[in-house]
Amino acid sequence: MTDARRNTRQNHLELAQKVLNIAFERGMKAGDHLPEQGFSAACGVSRTPIRSAFKLLEENGVLSWKEEEGYFLAIQTREEQAEAVRRLEDLEDSLARRILSDRAERRIGEVQSASALVRRYKVSRNTVLNALKILSRDGIVTQLPGRSWAFQPILDSPNSVEDSVAFRLTMEPQAILAPRFTMDFKRAGLLRSQMEDILKLRNGSITCSGFRAIDTEFHSFIAECSGNRFIRGSLLTHHRLRRTTQKDASIPDFRLRQSLEEHLEILESLERNQFDLAADQMVLHLRKSRVRRPEAANRGIPPMKRGVQS
């Protein structure tokens, strides 16, 4: 798991992982008692977050609870420990996807409390909060004053998609023209290879979901090379929002291929340090991305051919 994602986890998950590490460092075995006060001192926190961490571990089969006795270790090996951590992470990711799906289908409103989501999905409050933090990292929800969370506009309508393209027309060419733009040639080579492999597929075999994955990776690459933390942050957040909330449209195969060719044109210009040209190519590329109907694919803009620079 990346550092960026780890930093977005609620303290309960990190604390639960720390509890597990301490338990195994102390040589604890299945059936051993975990004293609340002892782990509170070892982790440098009060008893309240320790109880939350214990509860999270119990819900996932790592600890067991006995009335008036407390919590006991329910796993034995390091392999079981690693699997338990993976289960916790998968649970949060899965719930985040369910919440997002329900919002996209309008099964839940745009403002939700953690308590309402706990009742709806029948999971712990900690699990809901961790899922909300994942969605928050992707720019999908924002915490309001109090205990409510608001969903941001998602790319699920023609107007929202148009607004997205307008935002990108402003930001992405500027990312290329940023004074500290630094080309990552190794990653550019990998992207080139992936896109060329896709272009070798037979006509009609490029899927919209497969195209969207490489498209998001390419545009995120531009943002990360910009060298400007504010441009980078704004664009990466927006690209995560595109990836997770924009529904796959019915896009003609020729347009998917044309878009990949445009990506390759931009990469070639960047590799030659032709940043002004690359920025202009990005503008044309994004303008074309507004089009979804074959008969309107060019809107008066001549198609770009590889190896021909304008």
C-alpha cells in the first residue's frame, strides 16, 4: 500500500496494526489476554482508541471477546497476522466502492452521516470512517462541520463531464508549461509501450474500461511531471474522481485509437523538449474528448497523425 494511501487511513486501523505487531513481538499466542491498560501504555494512547482498535480486530476475527474478561488473541502465526491486515484493508476498500456505487445510482443522498451509513451497511463505525477517508482522498466526499459528510459532484451527467473538460483545458496545458516540468523518461517509455500494445489489438477489441485506465494513467503522468505541487494535487484529485465516478460511455473504436495516437504525439513532443507544441496538442486532444458521436468526431479540427507536428 502506498504512503499516500496509508496516510489517509483512520488511526484505528493503524493502531490495530500496531496492536498486532506488539502482540507478536511479545511472543503472544492464540488464547493470550490483551490487557487494555498495557497496550494503551505501549501504544502511547488512551484506553478509548485502544478499545476501538480491539473492537475492529474482534470484528475481523483477530481477537475474541469474553464477558468481564476482555479481549484475547485469536490467531497464532505471522501469516495469519498478514492476512488479517489484508482483510481489514479489503473491507474498507470494498465498502468505499459500495458507498460510491450507491451514490452514483442515487440510492443515497448527497449528505450522509456516519451513523446512517453504519445502519445501512451493518458494519462498525470505524469501518465506515475508514471507507469515508478513502473516498475523501479521492475527492469524492468532504467532511462537514459536525458528523456529516457531503458528496462532491460526480461525473455522471453531460454537464458535469463538460465542466470536467473545461477544468482540464485550463490546467493540463499549464502543467506542461510549468517552469519545473520534469520528464520521467522511464515512465514515459512504459506508457508508450502499453499504448502501442493496445493499438495493435484488432478493431473493436479495445474496451472503454481498458482505455479509461491507460488514459487516466497518461494524464496523471502529466500532472506528476509538472513540478508544481498545486497543479499536481488539483489534477491528480480530479483524475481520481474521473476514474472512480465517470461512467463508461459508448465511444467508437476509431476515437479510442485516435485518442491513444494523440497521447503518443504529446509524449513525443515532450521527449523532444517541445513543451509549447505539447501544450497545444493537449488543448486539441481535450477538445476532441468532448465528442462522443462518430459523425461529429472532428468538429472542424483535422485529425492528428503520428509523426506530423502542427
